[in-house]
Amino acid sequence: MSALQKLQEKIEQWRVDHEAIKSENAQLKVELENASGSQSEKDSIIETLRRELEEKDAEIEKIIAQVESLLS
């Protein structure tokens, strides 16, 4: 096997490895975007639930005030 053939094989292997790395990188980017989208969706749900909890707390406080008023 000549030095030129060895060099060509190395170059071809590097090319194949490079394509595999590019493909893996693209896949990781997609996964990262999906994770980011999923995180903002979760943040939105959490914020909605917090608002609902605050509303429920306000309703409870209102009911407690009414009960106290009736008991006075």
C-alpha cells in the first residue's frame, strides 16, 4: 500500500467521521430546541397555575372574612 493510498484512506475516513459528527450535531440542535420549547411551555403552565392559586387564595380569604363577619 502506497503512502498516497494510505493518505486517501485517512482523508476518506475523516470525511465520513466529519459527516457523522455533522449529523449528530444537527440532531442535538433539534433536541435542544425541543427541550427549550418544552421548558417554555412548562414555565407557561406553572405561571397559569400560580395565577389560579392566587385567585383561589383570594376566594378563600373572602369566604373566611364572610364567615368571621357572620360570627361576630
